[in-house]
Amino acid sequence: MLGACCNVAVAQEIKYISNNNSWDPDSLGNHRVVLNLNHTDGKVAKVFIEWRRNDQHPENKNLFVVDSTTNKRISNVSVTAISRENCTLYFEPVAGDQKYFVYYLPYKVDRKSNYPNAKYLRPEQTASDYWVQSINTTVVENAQVESIESINAINSFYPMEVIATKTETDSLIHQNAGRSYFVFTEDRLHSIRMKHDLPQRWMLKGVKNIFAGEAKRGENYAYQLGIYPITKDLSGVKFVFSALKSKTGRQISPKVMSCLNTNGVDFRGGIFNHSVDVAKGDVQAMWCLVNVPATTLAGTYEGYVIVSAKNAENTKIGIRLTVDKAVAVKGGVNEPWKQTRLTWLNSAIAQKNEVIKPYIPLIVKDNSIALLGRKVILDKTGFPQNIETYFTPEMTSYSTTAKQVINSPIELKVENGNNIEQWQSKGVKFTETQPGTVKWTAENTSANLQMEVSGSLEFDGFSSYTVKVTALQDVNLNDIRMEIPFNKDAAKYIMGLNLKGEKRPDHYEWKWDVAHKSQDGAWLGDVNAGLQYSLRDENYVRPLNTNFYLQKPLLLPTSWGNDGKGGINIAENGNTVLVSNYSGSRSMKKGDVLYYNFTMLITPFHPINTDFQWATRFYHKYDNIDTIKATGATVINIHHGTPINPYINYPFIAHDAMKAYIDEAHKKGLKVKIYNTVRELSNSAYETFAMRSLGHEIYSAGKGGGYSWLQEHVGDDYIAAWYVPEVKDAAIVNSGMSRWHNYYVEGMNWLVQNVGIDGIYLDDVAFDRTTMKRVKRVLTQDGHPGIIDLHSANQYNKNDGFNNSANLYMEHFPYLNRLWFGEYFDYEKNSPDFFITEVSGIPFGLMGEMLQGGGNPYRGMIYGMTNRMPWSDNADPRPIWKLWDDFGMKGTKMIGYWVENNPVKTNNAEVLATIYKKDKAVLVSIASWAKDDVNIKLLIDWKALGIDPAKARITAPEVKNFQPATSFKDGQDIPVQSAKGWLIIIRE
């Protein structure tokens, strides 16, 4: 079934070489032309370079001519003609030397910056006027191009970024007159990269109507079809695949074939179909997947793909796939450079909402839904009538007494003139009752409106509401608002709405400002009861975070925002804190629809695990394993930019070295977690250009720039992200929620099974709770520990949209094991209310660690927090770890200063005490927020401690860099320095 092809006469191909990093790219650029000088008159050398550059406006960029012997730049250089296709230049050679280098993309960059922006040097006149005037432009070319070199393989332009000339492209079009577009076939090893140019490689191959490839049995095989519109824009490009048949009648079904660009499975597990539009003169790579069944017999299979567009002719491309006898292991995913992992983008692994430990199955009884430590009772409207929590104030166990989160039902109130629309409700109808998810609907009508409520509650306490409001007739409304009547005792603190974690004000007013602020809701709560909610509509898209919010902010909800009229009012009245989420006046025509959607998280998620806190000690650095073990650390966090995990969020290239390291750690009793998250992705990812072919699905739109590799190969329309100078790893910002999350979960599954990771270290999070649940499932499979800790830099700043890290990431908290909040958190100037809400994790069932400036060890210990090894030289946690071991923290009961009946208090409200209690002994942690040094007394309930005061000894053991050894008597004044404290042991 071989088809015809049309070849174009092409100039002789230049030899392209990938160098071994033998020059400094940050001063000379990543590319050079190697010249050989044949002969010269001693004054002038002339060379014609057909470099076929893919960058724009080379005339605006400098070039250096360097003598290869001395490595010195030649000043007498003259460029008489320069274009993307070629260049003619003259230079003054060095007597006797025959080899020269032309560095043609030199740039300047901040070598130490993690967000560099390469600036390409402008042309400059270095040649003397006398020498320039001496040039005889008619001189015969006396230097030839030997090769074109890149600094290394990843920087090479060859072959897919070496452009075809205009003459070659025009000739190809002329030979194929009558076609409205070309379809170029390409194999999986040569990713189509350029969007605005055809590669020279296609001129040499010609336009063929057949693709031929070789695959293994069971292999995830991929190939490309490049669409190139000639006469007009194409719209609605789609593919139809035939079966591939052998001569013996066996076949590969089209059911195992797909086009990555047009079909797939989204990050929530939903199947979708896209059509692709291609502008005239652009190149669109279409990645085709064939998941060859393992049962396929070896042989040659032939079929075809029909390429169609809404406004153009169909094109039939023959497909010939030769299947080898060998069987690919697990689809061939251990050879990712062959694009065998592209199928991961369509994975639905771990999507089933199965209950994850320590959570328990949901129990529905009448209109109530019980879950771990909490209960929701639904009103007939479908909204919560009551929300209850069953956690003790200590947050270490459950209570048999419910704490009410709200005092009366949540309501959507519609104000029409002087009247409130009265809802007539048909009651709640449960539509799904699974162990992990319960769903329900409720239909409500009033004189003018219909309100259809669809709600769901999951095993971790997450609830989602779709609230569809339809006008039954034309109506002018004063307001549509949702009122949440919090119980005052369950609304002691607040986070969000432009407020840091703090005591809730009696009255507060907030307005939408999505252009500048990543704020769409808040958390109100106490340590053992609370509720976070977010206001959304049907067009909600997760914004970017961590320095990038302003480049992709929240969309103002049409319903709640109402062109800026909406906002939130909080007012305390007696025992109720009424949170009114209003949208303001508006008119609705009959049939108009608004979506007043929202989500809720009921907190806490589970009790805190204090024993895990004392026993699990992180060492946050790649280091010798014996050295780490000697510190007393038990878990190693491997960052990116290290020898075994060099590339950010792509831990698959040095996986053999990583496995060897983890195997050694396991033999020595240590666990190993790796840095791997979603927000940006290394340019070393094998699938970079395949994913670029998906438009903005996986990579965010942006202004480009950044490190040289990004500018030279990605070109435009991206956001440059984190860069590691030591390994020259340049990342690109992900777009938000996309199929990359499917790949991410599959990748995590592969790392658990093949490398043996014990968990992950998350450096901020750019994926949603659905992906987090999937990650937790694959990390904890088959008894693996699946430890996840989350680090965040303080998001309460301009670039991050003034959101609180704990508020931003709360939906992930049910699956974390520890917090590390983190960079730019101020442990000296902020109040205990800030510590408890934004840093400690305790109101959510977590515990944490400190970072910035080494933290404050005195204040940290009243929340059970230390610093982390070996991050801050001035805050070594080992002396406190030693005290934990000497005292025997395992099995102690933590009773925080926030607990009303804490047996040990101080007589100063600005000096707080938390205790760690066991039989006949207690460790008392004291920390001061007093402005000055003070003397305090301990107020001790000896009976509650179970210690005989007559036999009690009160001592402060020596803790290096923390406190000297001393002892106290009951009732004695204890001196406490400002911002410091004590660790005191009381025992019989």
C-alpha cells in the first residue's frame, strides 16, 4: 500500500553535532557554526552559512567569531547579508589558524537567578572602518561550514527545528496544486516542534500518503501527522481510524486507536471529544496512539486514517505497522523517550471514589449523613439544616457530645421589593448513596423563581452544591444571598476574605476583586469545629498560584459577583454569627438562569496524630544516608535539582540512581520521599512538545521569555517558571487542571512500584482535591506508607492574590501527613491566633513544622512544632528531639493552651502553656507573646495531672541553644524573656 510522494530539491544538508558542554553557553550562547578556512589573503575570510534558523529577526541579534586555537573573539567582522535562512559574513582570520567558531545566539543572563530572562545581545560594530573598507565583496568564498553544533543534545535544533526555505516550501506547494492542506507523516522519535515553519526534514522526505512504523506486542505506540493548511484556515480537524489488518486476516481494532489532540479522558475521568482548528501557514502536530494488544501476533498490519475538516477535502493516510515478536513490558513505559507514556494522559487510574484511611464509609439515615467525626443533617431545601462535629477540644480524640457548627439552616434568600420569596420545597431525594459519596437533589419553587439544588458529600467532609436559579417570569430583584448562621462557638477564628488567620471580628464587610485577589470564600471555625466555603458559578476555573495568580486569576462569578455588586457581610448577633453572601440587585427575564454554586469543607478532618509527629523526623536534603541516620532523622526528603532527582516535577530520568539510593535507605531503616508536584514542568520532559501540541490544555498561555532554552525551542505563548542554574533545568508553568494530572498520578504509581518511594514532598499545590485523592490512593497501595507533606510559601502577597496558604490548600489537608508553612511566614510578629489557624494545622487534624528564619522554637513547641533538619543552621531541632526521647513523648496526651480545662496555665494571658501528659509526668511548653520580659506563675491543677504536689519535682532540663538547666518550686516566679519560653518537666 505504498503511496506516492513528492520530493523537493534541497541544498546539501549540513552536519549537526551535539557537543558535550565544552563552552560557556551563558556568555556565548547555545549554538555555533564550525568553520574551516581553506585559504586567505591574510586580511579577509568569507563564508556563506545556510543555518536555517527557527528564531525570528536574526538581524537584531549579535554574533561572535572566535578563533578556535586562542578562544579569542575576532573584532574585525562584517555581516553583509543575514536572514533566517542564511548569512554571508567576512572576518579577519588569525595567521595560520584554520578553524573558527561563529556563536550566533549569544545572550546575557543572571547566572544565579531562579527566574532568569535571557536577553539576546544586539548587533554591535567592532570592526575598524579601515578593515571594513578593505573588504572585496567579490572575493571567492574561502571558508566553509564544517558543522553546526549545539552545546548539548537538549539544545540541538536538529532535525525538527531546522527550517525549510521559502523556495523549498513554495516548490512543494506548487507540485501539489489543488490541495488545501498537507498531511506530513512523522515518527514518534522526532516530535514536531515548530508551529510556524516546516522543517527541512520534510523537504527531504517529501509529502507521503503513508506512514510506516514498528512496534512491539503490547506497546503503547505513537506516531504523528502534521497538518499544514496551504490555502485557508482549517476548522474542525478530526480523524477516523480504520482497523489495521494483516494478510492472514488478523486485525488491530480501531478501538485501541485515538488521537491525543481530539479525544481523551479528562482529569475527573470524563470522556471528551475536541475538534482542532489550524490557521493557514501554521503546523499542527496531531499525536496518534495505538495501544497494541499484547495478544497481537507478529506481522505487518495495514489500514488508514481519514483526516477531515469542516471546510476542506478529506485526506486518506495509509498506516503500516509492523509488529515484532517481542512483548513490551507494561506498554513500554520504561522507554518513555519513545512517547510510550502519552497514553497516561488519558488514564483514569484511582478515579473511583473509594474511602481512604483513616476515613470511614458514609452512613445515611433519614436526612442525615454521618462521616468521620462529623454529621450533616439536610433541610428540605437541600441545604444543610445542621452540621455537627464530634472532636474533643484537645483534637486528640472524639467526643460523644456534638458541637454545632451552624445554629439554623443555610438558606438562599431572594429579596423582591419588601418581600422575601418563599420557597415551596418538595424535599430531599437521594440519588446516590455510595460509601465514598452521597448525592441528592431538591426542587424548590417560589412565585417568581425555581431553585434546583444538587448536592454531594464525600467521606472526607467535602460538600459541593450546584444551585440553579431560573426565572419563571420577568422579575426585578433587590438581592439574592446565601445566609450561613454560624454558631458563635464554632466561629472563633477566620481566614480568608482579605483577613489573615485571626480572631473573627464582630463585623466585617468584603467585596470581590478577582483581578488582584484570589479570594472567593473563607474558613470560620474553632479548633474542633469549622466550615470553609467557596462561592463559584458554572464557569469556575482553578486559577494559577504561587507567584503566577495575576497571570491567570479567578473569574468573577456571574451570579455571586454580579458585575461587582456582590460581596460578603459578617455580623455577630447574640450566639449567631451571620455570614451573608449577597449578590445585589439585578433583573431576570423569564427563562434566565443563574448558578449560585458553592463548595464546603467541614473541619476538622480527623484527630491529630501526635505519635506520628514525635517519631517522624524529616531530613530535607540529599545527603549521605549514614550521615542522615546519625542525626536521628527518619525520613529523607529528596528535592529536585539533586543528582537522583535533577529535573523539577519529572523524576523519571535518573530513576535508577534514585532507586539505588532508596534501597540503601530502606536497608538502614529510613524512608525516602521525593519532590514531585504540579505547577510547572521541566523542559527535560520527553513529552514536552507532544503536550505543547495540545494548545493551552497543559501549558498556560503567557508572554514567553525566561531562560534561553525556552525562548529558542518553545518560542512563544508560555509562562517561564522555576530554573535551576546548576543543571540548567528550565520549567514551564502548567495551565491548571488538565490531563497532565492523569499522567502525574500514573507517574506516581510507577514510582511506587518501580522505584519504591515512600511518599512525596509537595512544594505548593496546583491541582485539586480529586487529583490529591488519586495520588494518596496510589501512594498507599499494597501497604506503602504514602507520606505526604506540604510546604507553602506565604501566599498572602500581591503576586499570589492575598490568599492564606491554609485556606488555599485546605481541600488537600485530608490527605496530608504534615505541614511546613514555611517561607515568608513571620513567627515573631504574628499572634497565637495566626499560629493556630495558618501554621499549626491543628484545627484540621494536622501538625506542622517551621521554616523562615529557623522559626521560633519556644512558640513552635506549644503546637508540637520544631524546625526541620538541616534547613536552618540557627535552628537545629536535634536538642528538642533529644528531649522528646528523654522524656518519652510517645503515648503522651497533648492538651493545648486553647483547651479551657488545661491543667497547667500561666497567670499571664500573653504567656501560653501547652502540656504533654503521661502517667505521673508532664512536659509543659511555655511561650511568650508579651512585649517585655515578664515573671509568671504556673497555675497547676494537680488533681487533673494525677501528680502529688508534695512529691512533685519541677525542672527545666538543659536544651542546647534553648534553655539552661534549672529547677523551680510550686508557686515560684518563673522569668520568661520576650518571644521566648521554657520546656519544664513536672514529675513525681
